[in-house]
Amino acid sequence: MEKYLSQLNDAQLEPTIQIDGPMIVIAGAGSGKTRVLTYRIAYMMSKGIDPFNILSLTFTNKAAKEMKERIATIVGASEAKNLWMGTFHSVFAKILRIESERLGYPSNFTIYDTQDSDRLIASIIKEMNLDKDIYKYKQVRSRISSYKNSLITVRAYFQNPELIEADTMARRPRLGDIYKEYVDRCFKAGAMDFDDLLLKTNELLTRFPEVLAKYQNRFKYILVDEYQDTNHSQYLIVRALSDKFQNICVVGDDAQSIYAFRGANINNILNFQKDYDDVKVFRLEQNYRSTKNIVNAANSIIDKNQTKLDKIVWTANDEGGKIKVHRSLTDADEGRYVASTIFDNKMNHQLQNSDFAILYRTNAQSRSIEDALRKRDIPYRIYGGLSFYQRKEIKDVLSYLRLVVNPADEEALKRVINFPPRGIGQTTVDRLIVAANGYNSTIFEVMKNIDRADVKVNSGTKNKLQDFVTLIESFQVLNQTADVFELAEHVTRTSGLIREFNKDGTPEGVTRMENIEELLNGMKDFVEGQKEIADATGSLAEFLEDVALATDLDNDKGDPDRVALMTIHLAKGLEFPYVYIVGLEEDLFPSAMSMNTRSELEEERRLFYVALTRAEKQAYLTYALSRYRWGKLVDSDPSRFIEEIDEQYLEVLTPVEERRFNPMLDADIFGDPEPNKIRFKPAKQVSIKKGAPKKEPTKFQVTTPKNLKPVSKSNGNTNLFDSKLAVGNMVKHLRFGTGEVLKIEGTGADMKAEIKFDSGGVKKLLLRFAKLEVV
Ligand code: ATP
Ligand code: MG
């Protein structure tokens, strides 16, 4: 048997070598589902299956890339090249590009990201003179999105009185009209939004049997990771493509279904056995990721959900530390606690920044954490939020490029027609939009024919419009010979963007320039990288597609050694040695918006399960008694999820932030030297609330925990704080071994030494706490 297969346990091996027929692996977190998929693909290829016939769908492009790399190490890079792997969106965008003309779309169609969709919807609401407080564009967008993901087209909408009734009841009787206008405008602009990539694929596969047959024959083997989070539209695509050969392998965990709010349907996993004949079902039970404490704690919490498949998850890993629960007074204190324990853990266990992840329920929570990390000089990276490609200056450059590929692209055009300013006012743009709608044409076409078109603009403006058309056309000419990088460089200069951002010399301007530079670097990489990928064209259109579909997890630029900050939703499938789950407060997590029904609350609980099971070695749960939300300080109660965990797996820490009453205040910066000495404990741990601690600090009792031994000052290590230490001294550290002092800085309590340890690496230690000996 192949050597790599020995890296699987027996339960994993079975589904790995089971190639034909429908099958499902249902198993808990960390049990090797993704590993099975990866090895299974390698195994299939080693059995002679053409990679060209294998399609695998992953949750992020990054996950696909990692799987591909792993497979390449087993079967060889040139073989792995031909695998079709990626997210639903990126895979089907590629297929649509090949087939789009059947649907009336140009093959160079633009992909509108969420921001583009929002802007278009907002402008339609304005054009229709609707009240923007009732027709909130984000709500309208999410409504349209859910229609599309349920395959409710505009026509189907208007044929369904219940839907019309529901929107009317929600005081939005014109929703259908907005939906229709939005769809028409996207179509005319040659643009598909994210949901269209799935909706149009479904349309393609149902309307054109020959296309369906072509892709059924091509993708003889289909694999899907995270199957529990597929929505209806995705489900139908998989179902249709696998219908002929039925070689379909899905893996998932119903306990990790967390995207119902976006239309994911947990029933897809629950009903899989009904959808196909003779489904083989596999279960994995051994978790390889986490300690016993983490696995058991996670089991105890998911147990509280009623809707679930019964599963066993156990681990042979170490017991590990108990899960640490920490209470803070405010969100700022919480941030400080997280930063200071990361700092300590790094020092004490020789860890990298990238060994830590901080997970939260909502993006807004990152701010207080970021502040604290910055104060400690801990490098971090935020995933999610505004992605690199959505920053203003980047979108500006990309909009010019989008127009080069597809001049019909309305959102791109509106964005840059007067940026940098070239004297084309909003009134003119509005008139162009009206004219384009009137002629059933595009804004760009109207501009091109402005001499003949019935648009009220003076001759000066006419010239400006014509100049803009000429500019874009000149880029189009260059695009026929130049590569993406060369073109973009030319565009940024000739369009005046560089001049515009350089103009003011403000720090923001400088940052913008740096970002544009980073974009250009990325293009250079793209041009180089394309040489290694089979059937890549390296075209501008391809670059723009990659960019439009890049999730923030995918573009991992810069120093990789950084603490990861992200929402729990984004963390699905990932793992980190140390995980902090912050903001564990009622109304925040579980979210106030998800507590109306049992099923919503169960989804929140699954989300918590996902968060906890990301941790390999140590998990921290933190909450604050008050926090700034929507600009106001709000009191909060600890999350029910903390109480729901079987307490034998928890270590409830007494609050460290009350150190503010402690004269040893400066200890805060480098960790408390005697964390066990004085402890403040609330009279009743979990019921302190409504800002009481602030107004009535006397509510806290000073206690010395009985089970903790007092820490003696002399613990066998020399504290060099007041001894003499000089550059060039050889010293010994309990954990880091021997090393040489390179530098000494600061005085008194702040004295630090930079030491080069023989074990490798230079560390800066605070002498007051460093356990050092001169040797
Ligand atoms: P999730 O539900 O979170 O997506 P998963 O079931 O996909 O988890 P994997 O990510 O495949 O689990 O595996 C979890 C970790 O355990 C990974 O680091 C993986 O490399 C490791 N692992 C899985 N199986 C084995 C094994 N047989 N031997 C050693 N390590 C393993
Ligand atoms: Mg996985």
C-alpha cells in the first residue's frame, strides 16, 4: 500500500480508498475530514484517474491551494496542476466564462462584488425616489440575495403572491421592482454578482442539456468539503453534475453548520442519504487537533443542541490545560488581558505570533483588541472586514482596468468617470444614466455617441466625455500587447490617479500610494505565476476574476508571523495552537439578533462549537462587564455558553484588571509577577452586572484562594533586577538556555537586556522578571 496512506487511521482509510459511488463522511471537528478529502484525491490519481475528471469544492480558495500543494507533494506538481479545485464561486465563474454567451452574457463579464451591488442598489433606490430609511440598501441586497440563492428569479417573484405580500407587509412593496431593475442593470452592464455565479450556473445546467452532459462527463468525480454549509443553489449544482456517474463524496459536520443566515441549509447534509441510492456513510471519531479538555468541553456544549446527529468525538491527545475563563470590567481591559497573556505565553513557551488567533462574533469587536496589541507591539493581521481589493484606491485602479475589459461595466464607470476630477459632474452622470436606460444601451455607448445622443450637456462637457472615452480606448489598445502589470502601471500614471494621490502629501495619501504599489507587485506575481498554471491565459480578465473572488483569507501577503484576528465564521476549518474567544456576552454572543427562536440559538451554539474546536492546545474565553457598542457604554452579562460548558473543563480566573487597585501597577506591562498573591473576587462570580463594579468597587472581596500556595520570592532563580549585568556577560535562562548579553537598555524596573541565546534567536527580556543567572 502507498506510503502516505499510513498517515491515516483505519476509520479514515476506509473513505479514502472508497472511490466509486455516493458517500458521505459525517464527523466532528478536527477528526480529519479535510485530510481524508486530500488523501483521497491523491489516491484516486495514483490509481490512474485523470485529474482533469476530478472537481473538488472547498470553503476558501486558500484551502483549495493548500490541498493542492499537499497533493502535489504526494503525486507530483505537474499532475496536480490539472485538478479543478476552489470555491463554488471561483470554479463556476470559470465555467460561466466559457459558456456565458448562451445566457446572453459576454465572456468578459464583470463580477460585481458586494460593494458594487450595494452601490447599484442604492442608486436604483434613489432613482426610484424611494425612502432610503425604509428601503435600506443592505437589507434590500440581502433580500435579493436570498431570492437568488433560492432560485427565485424576478419572474418567479412576480408569480408568487406570498412573496409580494411578505415584502408589502415589511413596508417594502416596491422590492420586486427594485429586484427587476437591479437584474436588468447588471445584465446590461455585462455583470454578474456573487449569487449570479451560482444562479446562472443552475440556469445553464437546466436550460442546456448538452452543457450539463459536457460537465457531467468532465467531472466524473466530485468532492465537497464543509457540505453542511451549502445553500440551495449550490446543492442543486452538485446534484445535477453528479447525477450521471454518482461519484460524489461529501464531508461535513452538522454541528458546524453556521451559515443559515446566508441561506445554507443543514438539511443538505441530513438528507444526503435520501438523495442518492446506496450511499456509503462513514464516521470518524478520533480528534487529532485538540487536547482532551478542549474536545470534552466542546462536546459538553454541543450536547445542549436538540437538532443534531449523534456523534462521538474523542482524542488520544494530552489532557492539556483547562479552558481559561476571564472577566474584565471593560472591552479595553479585555483587550489588555488578551495582549498581555499572548505576550506572556510567547515568552514562556517560545511561541510565534502566528500560534495565536483571536476570534470574535462581529468585526466591530476587533478595535479594542487591536489597540491593546499595538501597545504591546504584537504584530497582528485582521482577516475579513474590508479586504485589500475593496480599499478605495485599489478599487479606483481596478475600475479603470474593469472598463478596459468591459466598458459596459456601470459601477466601474460611475466610480472613475470623474476621478481624478475631470469636470464631469453628477448631473451629467445622472443624465447619462437616464439616456442609457432610454436607449436601452450602456452609459459608455451613450458617451461614445454623445454628438448624436439626446442628452442635455454643453459642448465643453461633451469634449470631456469624449476625452474619457478616448482614454479608455487607448488602454484597450495597449491591453492587446502589454501584460497585466505593464498595463496597470500605465493606467495609474496616465489616468492621473498617481498624481491625485501624491498631491496632498498627507499620511493617507502616502498609504494609498503604498497600497497601489502593493497592487502592482501583486500583478507582477500574477504574471510570473501564470506561467506555472496549466491553461491559464494570464489575461487581464483572469486577473480581475481572481481579484473579485479573492476572499480575505486568500491574499496572505506580508509577514506571516502575526496574530490572526477574525470572525468565527471565517475561522471555519482552520486551527491554531492558542485560541482566544472574546466578547462572550449575552446579546453579543449569542447575538441579540439570533435569540428569537430555538433554531437561531442553536446556530449560535454551533458557532461557539466551531470557535472552541479551532484550538489545539489552549483556549481562552473572555468577557467584559461593559463595552462600547454603537458608541455607547453598555453593560453586559456573561454569555450563557460559558455556563453551559461542563465546569470540570474550565478554570475560572479571577479578574486581573483589578490590578488597577494594586500598587504593582507597572507589572501590567510585562505580566503580573505574582499573579496569585492578591485576588479580588466578586461575591458571586457570574451575576455581577449593570456597571456595579465601577460604582461600587467595595462589592469585590479580597480573597486569597485557599488552594494556591503563596509564591515565595526566591524560587531558585536569581533575579538580576538589582545585580550588575554587563554587555558580553554569558547568562543562563531556565528555558532558553545559555546566551550572551548584546545590549542593556532602560533603568530600574524597566531595565531590559537583549540576549542572543545559543539555541538560536535574540530575545529582549525584562530583567525584573527574567529568570537569569550569570554563568
Ligand atoms: P474541521 O471539522 O475543523 O474542518 P476536519 O475534520 O476537517 O476538521 P482536519 O483539519 O482534516 O479535520 O484535521 C485536523 C488536524 O488533525 C489537522 O492538523 C490534521 O493534519 C490532523 N490529523 C488528522 N488525521 C490525522 C492522523 N491520522 N494522524 C495525524 N494527524 C492527523
Ligand atoms: Mg475541515
